Amino acid sequence: MEDDDFTIDQEGLLDLRYRGWTAIDATVFSMVQEIVILDLSFNQMQSLPDEIGLLKQMATFNCSCNALTKVPPSIGRLRRLKELKLNGNKLSTLPNEISDCRKLSKLYLNENGLKKLPDSIGECACLKILYLQNNALHSLPLTLAKLKDSLEVLNLENNPDLSIIPSKMRENSAVSMWIICLLDQHTIMARTIRHTTLEMSVLGQKIREEIEEGRSQLCKLEEEQRDLIEERESVSIFIIAQGWYRIGIIKIQKLKSFRKKMLRRDNSVGIYDANMDGDA
């Protein structure tokens, strides 16, 4: 690679197309402050090194028409990146860190083997153009609904397994976004209903437990009431018996008093009779 030209033009473009590269020459990473536009298209690279995240001044990155099977998470370190071309590769997915490219406005992913996109794609708030035609998508992240005010072009043509978007509508960005937003709303509603149902179920279980607790308390109160009635009857019997006892005591005392009187009377009569016999 010694004969390769690494000249950067006035716009910060480093054109490295058609070099037959299978890996990025290390010289590129010695120019991180100068590179604004990097064109690596039409090479034979199967992967990108983590060092790609060092090119923090880069606004446009073209790595189309290679043989990439994955993109490193370090792509998220390119905070000034506005245009990313990865079309014509062999990608099956993207890293979640793509959402860290906050200024990304154009993303070309057509002609790959993409089966899905990360949910984080919905965080790319500046995204205006998203090409996804000629892939193997079978679903779309409903987080794309967050981009309804920014996304102008969404091309989903020739994704045979993408059942949520009718095939005749996949090139119509407005219709595709409308369907995505509608599905997102339905998903939110379904999630809300499930959450409400769960809350109602928990509340119902709590009410059932409280009813059961109430029944248990009622049974205890009824038992206590029966005990009180039994105690009241016992107390009533005791009071009656105590009254009878007092009456009996009073009567006994009266009988004793009467007996004493009778005894005194009998004694008086006896003495009197004895005196009468002496006088005679």
C-alpha cells in the first residue's frame, strides 16, 4: 500500500475507492483531524476496525459496495456524522450505538441482508432519508414512529417478509410511516390495556383478600358475641343466685332473731313459774 495516494482535498475528502483493500490502511488513522469525507466504496472489506470511531471530524462516510458483515459499536463515536452509506454490503443488523450519531440525516442501507433494525434507530432525531430496499426485513422497530416529523424518505421496496407494510406501499414513505405510527399507537394501547388488566387483577385479588379478611373478622365477632351472650347469661344467673342468697341470709338472720326472742321468752316464763311455785 506504499504507492497509495492519501491526499485530502480542500473539502476534507479522502478518496480511497477501488483500492482492492480488505482492511483500512493504518495511514488513515493518522489523519483523524483532517478527514471530513471518507470514501472507501468499491473495496473488499469484510469488517471495519474499532478505530473508525477516531475520525470524529468526519461528516460523510461512504463504505458502500464492500463485503461488510457487521459495523463496530464505535461508529457511535462519530458525533458529527451526517451521511452514512453502507449499501451494497452483507449486513444483517446494525449496532445499537447508531443512535449516538445524533446528527445523522442520511442513512443508506439498501442492498444488504438486513433482517432487523435496532430499536435505537428511533433516537436518530435528525434522520431524513432512510433507504432499506432490497433487504430481508421481517419487521420494523416501532420506534421509527418517533421520526414521523423528520423522516422524509423511507424506502422499503423488495423486503418480501415485511408483512406489516403491503408490498405496493413499501416505496411510499408517507403511507409506510402512517402504518408504523398506527401500529405504534395500537401497541401503546395494548400495553396500556395489559397494564390496566394487570392492575385490575391485582386490585381484584386484593379485594378478594380483604373480603376474606372481613369474613374472618365477622366470624370472630360472631364468636365473641356468642361468648358475651353466654357470659351475660352466666352473670344474670349469678346475680339472681346472689339475690337469692342475700334473701336467704336475711331470712336466716330473721329466724335467728326470732329464735332468740322465743328463747328469751321461754326463759322468762320458766323463771316466773318457778317463783310462783315457791310462794305457794
